[in-house]
Amino acid sequence: RYFDHLRHRLEQGMDNMVFSPLDMVFERALKVMPASYKLWHAYLEWKREQFRQAISLSAEVEFKLEELISLYERALVCLPRMPRLWLDYLSVLGCTHRLTACRLLFNRALAALP
């Protein structure tokens, strides 16, 4: 409920901070439950949406991409055996045409997954 409220405020343009209140809520929740797949998935989906908006506006694309990549890396530290996280991360890197990084990530995924 609170996530929806903050998301609505951000969509209406009421909060234009780099680190939004919704980001702060996610970060606080992840400190308490770092192994929660649902929490990581919701946070990553939120960041992917911000990245898509940055692409459509042609603003801060590189910054948003680096932020998204670092978030995926953090998620994989906590949940290295979640295939969906690896696939989503590979799709993000594939869309950016970072082929070497994508190939290296594929190798890491194959080594980490059972």
C-alpha cells in the first residue's frame, strides 16, 4: 500500500529526487530481509521502469544503467541461485549491446546455477 502511494507520488511528479522515497523504502526493507526474492524482484522492476523512462526521455541513460547494473549485482550476491534474476540481468545487458559483459555474466550464471 505504501509502495503504491509513493509510486503514485513519483508518477505525478511530486518527488524529483535522484534517490526517491520509494528507493529508500526498498533499501530499508532489503536491510531487514536481504534474501526476499519478491522484494528484490519488485525493486528491480521499479529500477527497470526508471531505466526505460530515461531511455524514452534520453536523459541520464548511462547513470540509470550503472545504477541498475549495480542493483542486479547486489541482488545476485544475496540470491545467486535464482535463475529468473540471472535471466532478467542478461536481458538488460543484452539490450544495451554490452556483449563482452553479457558473455562474462552468462559464464557466471552457468557456474552459479545448479
